[in-house]
Amino acid sequence: MATVLGIESSCDETAAALVTDGRVILAQRIASQDEAHRPYGGVVPEIAARAHAERLTPLIEATLADAGMTLADVDAIAATAGPGLIGGVMVGLVTAKALAMASDKPLIAINHLEGHALSPRLADESLGFPYLLLLVSGGHCQLLLVEGVGRYRRLGTTIDDALGEAFDKTAKLLGLGYPGGPAVERLAREGNAKRVPLPRPLVGSAEPHFSFAGLKSAVMRAKVSGHHDDADIAAAFQQAAIDCLIDRSRRALHGAGPVSALVVAGGVAANQAIRSALEALAAEHGLPFVAPPLGLCTDNAAMIAWAGIERLGQSDPLDTPARPRWPLDPTAEAVRGAGVKA
Ligand code: KG4
Ligand code: ZN
């Protein structure tokens, strides 16, 4: 049996986990920084980096203790090396390097997006390659053909905002606080989506790309008009987002060739309404629908440890750089309008 220690610190969760090649999470701890960032309505990179620096090492110590293990018992140390907020990534990666050096264990540098992309395989051993993955998080919104470990073909991406970002901004606008996704989902249950007309950007277009900036502005106009109930706005926003995801995913399914399943991952995959809509889309195509349990959707270290298991045998040098940007498919062309998000 092989065990990998995973470390995650690329955004606002400080996390460590021990995962085996038998798909068992022996222990995992996550320290959320929600309280520290709440007054600002979003993640403040400097505050995040400092919090990771304070919390990470004791958290790793506690995770090992939870499993009754020491570093001598692990086979490799996997850490997120990007993409993400660079201060936090550096804290996690440098810590992993020091532990790897001290314990003489291999370091495995993990792409955070690969962590999300492979996380469904930790939860579901029957999930084989290739699968169509909708990766929706606070920083990304992509449709990827996952052909194998390290083999990703990007079929579509957002030309402006990520969907999680749009959820968070909608939450802020409606005074729901931070983090916004779960709060918008809760409020949406009490609203009627039909009462607020909102656009569905890029629906029907040939390439399976996304755009959420116009939707976000429309939500803002609906709010400042004073004509609409907040719950109706939340419901209409969520429904518009779902319509975009479904249309774009359907388009990708038609162009992807044979796939074993339709899979969703990333923080926004925690949204129950989105999961149900994707499940129906998969059924329409006679495909299994795979979504990790909620705790594996939002940022966590078990998915990083699992990516380390998938990459066992790899050993990255101690001068491996921390990367603020690190596309899963480096061959994918930049799309028009994609100034910021990769
Ligand atoms: O993957 P993640 O934890 O961090 C990134 O790598 O970005 O994703 C965080 C994002 C946030 O924007 C959060 O609002 C969103 O996921 N999110 C949700 C839900 N839970 C988290 N969005 C919609 N509905 C949810 N239930
Ligand atoms: Zn993430």
C-alpha cells in the first residue's frame, strides 16, 4: 500500500491530507480562512499567504497524528505548485520541499487544476479515461477532455469571468456575504427564476466557450432597478448560469468523440441545482454522470494527495518553481476576450 501526503494552499483553504492508493483518505484537515476574508468580501492575497504560513505546519503535524503516522510512513509528498495566489502557493510548495528533503521522500508538484480534474477518480474507482470534465471553480470555467493523467485537451473556457466569481459577485450584490456560492444557492430555492429576464451569453455559439461578465452586469441592473425580489434575482442568475453550462457542455459532448462519462469538479460543482441539470444532460446522452462528494469539490488536500497517487514514481526537483499560472492544456489557444483567466 502506498500513502501520499497532500498539501493545498493556493487560495484560502489551508489543507493537508493522507490518501492511499486504495482510495482511502486516512486523515485530512482543512483550515478555512472565510472569517479572515469576510470583511473584504473576497480573498485578500496577502492575508491568505500569512494565514497559510501560520497554519500549515501545525496542520500537517495534526493530520499525521490523526492517522497515527509520521513522515517515515509516507511514500511521497505532493503539493500544489500552481496555479493560484502566488504567496500561498509558495508557502505550501516550500513546506513540501523542506519535508521532502528532511524525510528523503520524493516531492510531487501538482497542478491544482489537475487535483480537481482527477478528484472524481478518488471517489469513483470505475471512472476511466477519457471523460468530459466541466471544471467550475472560483478561478476557472473550462470544458476539458481528460484523456489520461497529464493529458488534457481544453475544448472550451471562459472568455471573461469564472462562474464561481460570478456567484460570489452576485452574493455580494445581494448582501449575502462571503463565500457567495452556497448563499446564492440557498436563496435561489425561494425565488422564481422566470420573474427576472437575464441573458444567456454565448448560448448557441459554435465553440464551447463561456462568458459570464454580461450576466453579472445584468444581475446588477436587475438589482439596482429596485423592481425585483432578491430571491427571484438569485434564482434567475442561477438558472441562466445553468442554461449556459448545459448548452456549452452539450456542444462539447457532440465534438468530443466517445467518452466514458460526463464529470463535474471544482467548487461550483457543490451546487445541487447544477449537479441535477448535468445529470439530466448525461442521461440524455446515455452516459454516467460523476460528481465528487461535496467536500471533494471545494478546495481540499485529499485531491492533491490523490493526484500524487496517480503520479507516484515522479520526483520533482527541489528548485521546482511556484507558478501563478499553469494551464492544464498548454497547447490551447487564447480565446478572444480572454484577457485575464486562463
Ligand atoms: O474550487 P474552489 O473551492 O476554489 C478555487 O479553486 O477557485 O471554488 C470556490 C468557488 C467559489 O467561487 C464559491 O462561491 C463556489 O466555488 N461555490 C459554489 C458553491 N459552493 C462553492 N458556487 C455555487 N454553488 C455552491 N453551492
Ligand atoms: Zn480549486
